[in-house]
Amino acid sequence: MGHGFDIIPRIREHLVARRPCAGEPRAAATDELIDVVHSSSETAHVTADAATRLQDEHSHVFLGAAHARNERRAWAVIGLCSAMMVLEIGGGIAFGSLALLADGLHMSTHVIAMLIAALAYTFARKHASDARFSFGTGKLGDLAGFTSAIVLALIALLIGYEAVRRFLAPVHIDFREAIPIACLGLLVNIASARLLGGGDRAHAHEPHDHAAHRDHNLRAAFIHVAADAAVSVLAILGLTAARVLGWMWMDPMMGIVGGCVIASWSYALVRDTSCILLDMTPDTALAARIRRRLEEDGDRVADLHLWRLGPGHFGAIVSIVTRQARDVHFYRSALQGFSCLSHLTIEVVSPKPGAAAP
């Protein structure tokens, strides 16, 4: 695998070696292909000498502003769920309660789900400056969110299957144990939701900012907790109705409702994270605004790519055709108002003398 990365310094050496000498004409009116960074981590094509001076400042760390806080929250929820899991499994074995043991094993699935989120945060932080990740590790949270969404979909299918099976073959329910355990599980989920809630709500300054700053890893962890809380509420309602009114069908019915709710949340999470992982344009309105800003002085945007690098960070590659004597600094200044553009690569193309107008 290391041989694949050897090509990067070789390309850099080749480009530096091919810089034109004083008085030598430049090749086909484009700017040199060396990236440098200014204070907001935006990049532009400038001379190789400037790139050499600023090489140490180049950064591809595109983690969310609340990354460290959300990482701590995820590990805190793991601690809470793990303690609850140990108590329930230990109590189930000590007191011979199958219901308590089953809920303890169920709690272990939440520990695994939270581990996906927490380990993604930790790995992304530790490898944020790893040069092998060309655009950083900011999208690792989206990959973890996608994985959690698949797990949620499987849970929804299992709940639906079990509910249908109990419709066809009702089972005996020990209400004295089942209802208190459901209430205890609800309290744990409420506490977990309070630890996870509000992690990415503080950045909605503009219409596109909420989607730009959304942490899908935290969102997936919260959905796991919220889904279990919803199932606990539905279970309490179903068990109470079955015990008081004798409606034994209410328990599996609430299971089907809970499965449908979880499936809808899973679909939304898969839809949003898959678009990011496939580098789909995250905000078409923002892309249109960038295009209008660059073309307002008579230039033409020949190519524009916009994608999400991480929570609160967008990357863009723009190719501009102009007949004016303008360099990349002119266009970089024009886009300074777009604070979410964390990595910007600009190519300026001028037609050769005597060529037809673009």
C-alpha cells in the first residue's frame, strides 16, 4: 500500500522541476497546479515559490466544530448503557428473571451501536492529519452514520418479524416483570438522549448551514437511543392495555408501529449519508450562488464541483474561463463570503492570443 503514496512526492518534484525559467513562456494559459492555504484553509493555485513558503500551513483537518464534545458524549453514553447492561444481566442471573436477562442482552446492542459512533470519532481525531487521507477524515462520521442506519433497518425488520410471529402464535407475558423493565429502559434512554441531544444545533445561521454542520454520526447515535425510547413507550402502552383490558393483540401491534417508525428513521439516515459518501452536491442553491458570484463580472464558470468534506466544511473545484487579466486571487477574494468553503481549488483559463471568444 505504501508504494501507492510514493507517487505524490514524485509528482510534486516533477512539477517543481518543470517551472518556467525567467523569460520562458508559460504553457497554455493556466495557473500552476500547487495548492496553498490561507487563514480559513481555503486553497488556490499560485506560484510554486509561494507554495513552498506556505507548505507547512497546509491543513486538511475537516472535523466538526463540536467533534471533541460529541466524542465525549458518545463514550459517556457507552458507560451508562454498559453499567445498565451489567446490572440487568447480573440481576437476571441472580434472581432467575428471564425478562431482566433478555433486556440486559438487548442493552448490549446499544453498547455496540454507540461503539460504532465513539470509535469513529476517536479514529477521525487521531488520523485527522494523516496525509494518506487526501481530504481528511471528516467523512468518517458519515460512514459510521450509514453503518448505524443499516443496523437500525435490521432491528426494524427483527421487531416486525417478532410482532407478526406473536400475532400468529401469542405467548405468555409476565406483566409484573415486563412493565417495570420497560419503564427502567425508558429512563435509561431518556438519560442517554439528554447526553447526546443538541450536539449540532448551534450552527444554523443561514438556510444551508444546518445541513452543512449536521453531524450524522451523532445523529445516528441519537436515533438509536430515540428509537429504543419510542419502543419502550409503545411497549408500556401495549402491555398496560393487554393487562388492564385484556387486549393481548396490543403488544405485537405496538411492536409493528415501533418497527415502522425505526424503519422510517433508518431510511432518512441512509439517504442523507449515502449522498455525502458519493460526493453528491450537498447544496444546489449554494452551488448556484457560487456560480453567480464568479460570473457577475462577465467571466464563465466552465466546471464546478461542490462536495462535503465534513460537518461545517465544503470543498469546491472551479474552472473559470476569462478574457481579463485576472489571477486566482481575484476569484478567491470574490468567494471570501462563503465561510463554509474550507478547501477551494481554482483554475483560471485564458484563451490564447487570436483565439475565438469562449
